[in-house]
Amino acid sequence: MKRLMLGTAMALLGTATHAADPLTLQLKWVTQAQFAGYYVAKDKGFYDEENLDVTIKPGGPDIAPVQVMAGGGADVTVEWMPAALAAREKGLDIVNIAQPFKKSGMMLTCLKESGITDPKTDFKGKTLGVWFSGNEYPFLSWMSHLGLKTDGGPDGVTVLKQGFNVDPLLQKQAACISTMTYNEYGQVLDAGIKPEDLVTFKYEDQGVATLEDGLYTTAANLADPAMEDKLVRFVRASMKGWKYAEEHPDEAADIVMENDETGAQTLAHQKFMMGEVAKLTAGSNGALDDADAKRTVDTLMAGGSDPVISKVPEGAWSHAITDKALK
């Protein structure tokens, strides 16, 4: 009887131990409302409902999300399509499996006193702040569209390698800097500069927007039936988290704050960020729109003699996961 009871207890313990399937998500950047949908899905039990034990790994300035995944440190990563396609062309077999962000939040924010009113005529000779580590690709494509070189010559622009802050604008080291609608633009305002003293150029409005914050995995993961099943459940729960975050932005901001182990974030800024991020995820059910992907590819290839990617990618995105997740 004791052996039977012990066997039953061990079986139950084994069931409890192995009940939830582990899955690791690598974020593109630090814990903030840009990734609220995933934190909400975890906090509200949406991953639990899908029998998943999801680990969310924050990113940072020294973390290359795609490289982390390629090295086996994550099953899924959040990445911008330009960086993902550039990495894919260099040999990393990564695939977009879902696209929670429908619109781009990237823009250049300029001081009005710089005299810039039209990118086509006023960027020439100016210093522009640009993020690198993969974030430079949309900017380089835009400059190519404008026919502006980025070598600092008189007929082009001078590129200032921008840190992940707004100091170059505040210190007037650059006429314009890279900002996200949901993050750095708010930091500029928080620094005391009024909206009427700024001029902004959204990539969406300039016709050079590329897809941001998609979910990517490896081709090897997609070929594994067990992993594919986990990815379907993960995408389904994540999109449930995103829609909840859109509908409850203040609660989503609170959840993000609870997960910020650095203590660097403020609730006010996270609420601002969540409100802006909701505008970018609105209208997306998680499925990648082929027209949006094609627009991104066309933008990246329109670089004249120096395009971001040299050929139209094949197999760079798959609807296999969302087709099952969204049934």
C-alpha cells in the first residue's frame, strides 16, 4: 500500500513538474510598455491557460536579440523586420511568425529652430542622430530615398551615432534625433521642450515605414512539431495579452512596472508609452499582412548602390503559426 501511495505521489509530482511547457522570449529592449502584451499575458494567466511556462528575458544595449536566439538562449524573439532580414541575408535562418505591431512608431524629432520643414530640401548639411545595432536600417533606406549620402559630405547628412537617450537634441549636437512615438518623444517633452518648438517626421507619413516588433523564431523550431505547437499557443496567448493591454492601458502599465527589476521606469512614462503603443498594435490580430512585409522589403531594397538587403528574401515569414493560433 505504501509503495502504491508513494508511486501515486511521485506520478502526481511528475505531472505537476512537467505540466507546463517551457518557452523563452527574448525582448528587443528593456522592460517597458513596448512589450506590455507579453507581461500582461503572463500576469493575467493567459500563458497558464495555454499550458505554457514563459520566461521573458529583457534586452538592452549590449544584447542582440537575434543572436541570443540563434545561440539557443531563446525560442522566440521580438525584432524589427529590417534587422531580421539583414541578419537573415547574412546567414541566420530566422522567420517572422507573427506581427503584433501594425504600424511603425519611429520618427525623427527636430528642433524647430533648425529651420527644417521638409526632409526633401532641408536635411542636406544637417546632423541627424541615429540609433545603430540594427535600428539604423530604416534611416539609411530613407536617406537613400531622398538621394542623400550619409558620409558627412556637403551634399548629404552627417550621422551622429545616437545613444539611447535624447541628449543630442537637448544639447543641440544634432538638428534632429531618432525617437519613438511612445518613448523618446515623451522624454523630450519631459525635458521641458514644448511640442510647438519641435518638428516631427514619422516614417509612416514619409512612406518609408518598416515593420517593427514582430515575433521571430528559427526555421529549425518551425520544423519541430512539438515546438510548433508551443509557438501556436504562445502567439494565441500573447495576442490575448496585447488586446487586453489595449483595452486596459493603465492596468497594463502597472503590470509592466511590477516586472521592472531595474527600478528605472516611472509609472507616468509607462502610462504615456502604453497609450502610444496601443495605437501601433490596434488593428492587428497578430497575423502578418503580406502587403506590409512587401512594403518593408521594397523600402529596404531601394537603397541604390547600398541597399540594406540585396535580394528579395524567401521563407522570411510564415503564416503557419498564426493560421492555427487564430482559428
